[in-house]
Amino acid sequence: MKIAIPIVEGNLSLHFGHCQEFALVDIDESGKKIVNTEMLPAPAHQPGLLPRWLHEKGATVIIAGGMGSRAQMLFKENNIEVITGASSEKPEKIIADYLKGTLVTGGNVCDH
């Protein structure tokens, strides 16, 4: 499993399309632990680019604060599970909570 988290100023970006970089975190699912974390600069924002780009990087899950419905559809078409409504926290905390099954998500903070 590889989880993508959009990052701005070291924390999860509440709108994935406006992030500075992505944390791509490889997970050992059997041991529920982080194997590797790679920080990649986000490519220039173009409609529809991020789902394909993250799929090419091997992402299988994206955790975001907010995401428009079209983007969610494009991620699903690229076989990437979408989790929205996460808080602006450090990626390590988000991953730890996700792996423990305690990740708190609220409403999708994006309305387009």
C-alpha cells in the first residue's frame, strides 16, 4: 500500500490541488508500519493531472482535507481510494492514526 498526502508547510493541505508537495508513504500492511516516506514536489496544477501522476507513482490511497467531486471521480478511475475530511496535521500522525483505525475525518472541506 502506498498512501499519498498533499502537504503545505509541513502539514496536510486542506485542498490537495494547492499543495506544495506530496508525501508518498509505503506501508507494510501486515505489520501496519511505515516502510518508506518520499517527499515529491507537486507538479504544476492542471485539471486531471494529479490522479494520473500519483497513480504512476504507485499511490493506492490519498488522504486529503478537501477534494472536488470531479477529482474524486478521477482518483477512483485511477484505482486510488479517496479519504477526505482529514485535519491539517503532520503526515506521520495522519498515517499512524490511519493504521490504528483512529483517523478522524469530517466533512469534505472542498465545495467544487
